[in-house]
Amino acid sequence: MTNRRGRRGFTLIELLVVIAIIAVLIALLLPAVQAAREAARRSQCINNLKQIGLACMNYESANNVLPAHSMRTPVGSLAGLPYSWIPPILQYSEQGPMYNAINFYLEPMGSAIGGYSNSTASTANLAMLACPSESNPRELRVFVGSTYYGSTNYVGNLGGPGVLQVASGSIIPTRGADYGSGYATATWGPVSIASMTDGTSNTALASERLIGQNVVFTRSSPSARRGIFTPPSGAPVPGTMENALAFVQACNNIPGSQGVYAMRTPGQMWMSTYPQWVVVNAYTHFGTPNQVSCYNPSDPATNASAPAYVGLAGSAPPTSNHPGGVNVAFADGSVKFIKDSISPQSWWALGTRAGGEVVSADSL
């Protein structure tokens, strides 16, 4: 008769060891998985910016100018917000049907005949305007009831520090736009490629920004880059490079306990904007990438809404959830990853179309 020996099971210690090994393996693999996912998201973000850049180039080829940041209100309509630079380029992208749905004879948000106009387009969240790394819900400005206007993560380059030169970028308001009595209008856009004497490869066209949120936060919050803050002191307009650098430092040194001034305005709609509403669908080359946005208390504009939207003399840098920097589309059709560590002077130079600066590749 054969003796049978019972099967020996795992002891508690052995099970704990196996679990510990699995936990270590997961801990080692998780960063790699997260990095791979972020690489895919960043690649899609680059593709979005390339599509936007190509659409802008095709628009320029057809009209001899780039789209204006904010256009005039349609003739014959009631007073309202102008169209932004995004609707005109949709016809040169994969969003042709959305472009055809827009009635450019009516205002983007309200019509001369009453009610709401262009709601099909104005409430749409377009994939082309959404960075995959964005982690906030795209619900910022109410259209009606529980419906919101379509938001955007992609913003046009309004130019270098407004305290040095207003609207020195590539996507700037059209002539005749109302910036307020504190500004002259002689040098406003739209901009042609020929006017980019710094070179198209050295002139930024568009970048990205984290959209706002409907929750109040402070400077120390992880959401700080989504809001607008007011520093203790402003920079005069017109000012000097020293004034501009001092303003950036004051903006970065805002106490962590200070509350946000405005948190819903960044990216709140792609359809329309106003010249003073910088953070809605524009950005500036003032503070370097991923710094907080600050309104300039010394802004001479008379528009009362400017503080909530940064205004022309404030700092509204691009921001993203990509580790270490942001993607920037240039006027030559390329997209480059600009690090947070870029120097202010190099960053300012990339924002101007005709500043005469020289930017070396190793300074990016």
C-alpha cells in the first residue's frame, strides 16, 4: 500500500513575501506606465498644435494675414463680443462642418434678432482644442441652464511683455479693436508672415493653457496655474526691462495664502473673446512657462473686466500638465517643447515678431 503525502500549502510568510514582491514590481512599473501614457498624451497635444499651426498657415495663404485674436463685431448686429481667432481657421482643419455651422453675420454669443445665436458651435467642445493631459472638466462659462460654452486649451501668441510693447506677437487684435483709452491702436493686426522679421522659426504662434475651474483656491494650491492673481505692485506702461523683470518676480513671490482673483476665465470659450480678455484664448510671453498669471495693477486700460482676464500689461504664460514645460507652435509650422527653465529674455524674444532678438537653440 502506497503512502500518500498531503500537499503542502503556502505559509503565511510565503504569501506575504510574494505579495511584497508583486508590490515592488508594480511600484517599479507604474512610473514607466505613467510616463508612456504621458508621452502619448503629449504626442496628441503636439498633433493638435500642428493642426492649428497648419490651419493658420493656410488661412494666411488665402488672406495674406494670420487670423486676428479678436475681430470686430458683425456689422448691423447688436453690441457684443467679437469672434476670436479660432473660428476662421476651422475651415482649414478637420473641423470644416463646424465652420459651416457658424453664421458670421450674427454675433458669437447673442443675435440682433434676440435669443442666442450660433449655439451649435459655441457650445461644442472640439477635440482639436483639447489637450489630452487636461484634468479639469470643460465647464467654465454657462451658456444657458446647465449647458456651457465650449472651452479651449490652445491659445494664440499675443506677444512679449505688454509693458514693453503691446501686441508684439503673431495672433493680435484687429485694427480698430477697443483696448481702452490707455492704448494706441496704430500697430495692431492682423499680422502677415512678411512682417515677422525675426523669422518664422523664431516667432511663436500658439501654445497651450490649463483651463480654469469653478472652485476658489490660493496661490499655494496645485490649481494656482489655472487662475489670475494680483501682485502687490505693478509695472508702469510703458516700462523698462528692469520693470518687467521686477513684475515677474513680484508675481512669483505672491504669498501662498493669497486667494485667487479670478479662476473661471482661462480658456472659458473658443468662439469669441475681447481684446482685454487675454487668458480666454491667448497667452503672453511675459512670465515663463508654467508660472502663475498676474494682472498688472498699473495697466492703463479703462476696461473694468481686465483684471479678471489679465489684460494687456499683465502676465499670462502658457501652462500644461506636461512635466517640465509646454508645447509651442511656431510660425514655420514646427512645434517645440519649451522648458520651464527658459530665461525670461529668451522667452520674450520668442514672443515678438519683429524685436530683432537672436535666440540660440541651446537657450530653449
